[in-house]
Amino acid sequence: MNFSEALKETVSKVDGAVAAMIIASDGISVEEYVSEKLIDLAGLGAEASAMIRDIGYAAENLGLGEAREFSIISDTCGIIMRKINNDYYLALVIKPEGNYGKGRFVLKNMVPKIEDEF
């Protein structure tokens, strides 16, 4: 499965999902799929590296082990990010009324389908 197909499938399976992207831990976008623009994905990529680093430090400092998934829910949208490996994350952007539980489930199941490509 190529990345473009995987991202499109991810968005199509979640009610309210509007975009998905693969982001390197340095914030560079590898691939994006957008059905409706709610936020600037380039900005998300740029901010992602700081979020990934900070959440990793927090999880470590709390003795939680490795952070594999995190989310930000705001008035505009929700963003769920799931770790693919140490260098890449899969992100899903969902409208406020979207199905966040299904989004988490779909990301969890999509990562094994694409992780061998990295």
C-alpha cells in the first residue's frame, strides 16, 4: 500500500476526518492527504517536532515509558498522532464533532500496514 492510498483510506474510514499526514520527527511532511482544509498542515508539521520532543520527555519523566500516541483537541479540530517508528508519525485531523475513538482505532490499525515502508 503506498502512502497516498493509506492516508486517503485513513481519512475515509473516520467520520469527521479531513486530513492525514506522515510527519518525520523533525517536522518535515513526508506525505499528505486533505479532503477539507481546517488547518495549515505545513504549520502542523513544523510544530510537530516540538510536540513530539516535549511529550517524549514528559512520558519519560513520569516513568510512563515510550509515548506512542497523543492528541490535541481544540475548538477548531482534533489532531491525533500515532508513532510509526522513532523517526515518523501518522497524524489525523478531525472536525470537532468527528469520531475520535474511531480515529485512534484506525491509526492503530494503519501503522502496521505502512511501517515496513520506513
